[in-house]
Amino acid sequence: KQWYQRRVRGMPDDNCLYSSGIACAMYMKDQLKEGEKVFLIGSKGFSQVLTECGVEFIGHGPHDPLEFYEFNDFQPDPSVKFVVGGFDPHLNHTKMTKAFIYVRESGAEYVATNLDIVYPLNPTRQLPGTGSVLAGLNNALGTTPKVIGKPSSVFFDIISRDHKISDKSRVLMVGDNLLTDIQFAVNSGIDSALVLTGVSKSDDLSENAAKPTFVIDSIADLIK
């Protein structure tokens, strides 16, 4: 959370700041017993979030490539109860295979921060997102992870619990992505505003099942 606090300044209350990584860490923390861990597919920032939330983890960072036959000697850590997927610049076949073994053989629960296909780096460039990074593991397992961040309503349930939200009519989800932000609002039963300055454009509205309550050109339109 400290990384996000440095990026978003002037927030009246730090406890109002959430990310899919924070929600994912809180979800796992609620279920992990003392001494239990998670196998992390994720960035340095995500590892810092887990540390701040008191979640023990292994697997972060680069993994030296192993040949197929070398996995005969791989012994999974029995304390790993979750495999958690996020954006990971170090994901390779070896790390993916270890995650696969933890889920398939050890019965670890497979969760993810999000399944965004692309990540908007800047107004003119997008990068493959978490959903693209995890696609190989998903195909091998024949399933997809339980998503804790958007568009899952689990994310809203965590926020509602922390802030005692009982009246959903007072909540507005503002976002630029129909598949994650607006679908999150639909799944959570809250109103939404699609901002046309990011991933989704007006032409995408007719092709997507998730319909926003409002469509605005800029976030500045919210105060008009």
C-alpha cells in the first residue's frame, strides 16, 4: 500500500486506498493458518503488498530454467496453500510448472488479482496484462483462477466489510475498462461510469454485455 500512497497523494484516508493486490492479500490472509504460505507469481510491488499484509510467500523473482527430467526431483513445499497470480515479468516455464504442481498435485487454491488481457502503460502503448501472462498456466490446468480483484464481487465485499457499506445506491464505480471496471460494477450491483480516456471506447459499448450507467468523456465531467 505504501507504493500506492506515494503515487496517489492527498488522499484524506489511507484506508480508502485499495488495489486488486491488496484485496487478494486480504482474502488469503483471512484463510491462512500460522506457518502456511502462498506461491507467488507476481511483481516486486505485489510481493511488498503481501509482506505488508503479513502473508508469507515463496516463488517471487526469477527461477533458473529446469529441464523436464529435473522436475522428477522437485519437492513441493507442503505449507503452500495458495498459488496467487499477478503480473510477473519473471514468469517462465519453470515457475509456471511449479505453480501447476502446487495446484494439480498439492491442491493449492488458485487465485489471481485480475485477468486483464492488456495493461495501458500510457495513452499510446499497451502491454500484455495479467490475463495474458497467466494464459499458459490456465490452459495447462484446464481452468481459470478465482479472481479477487475486478471484476469479481469479492473485491467489493472486502471493501464493504471494511467500510460498513450498506447502501449500494451511494456507490459509483468509475473506470475505463468495460471488461473489468464496468463488469465489476454489474457483478457487485452498483452504478458505474465509463470514462472514454482509457482502454474501452464508445465503439466497444455495442459489443459488450456489461453496460455502464453513465458514459463520460473525462473524469472531470463528474464534477460538472
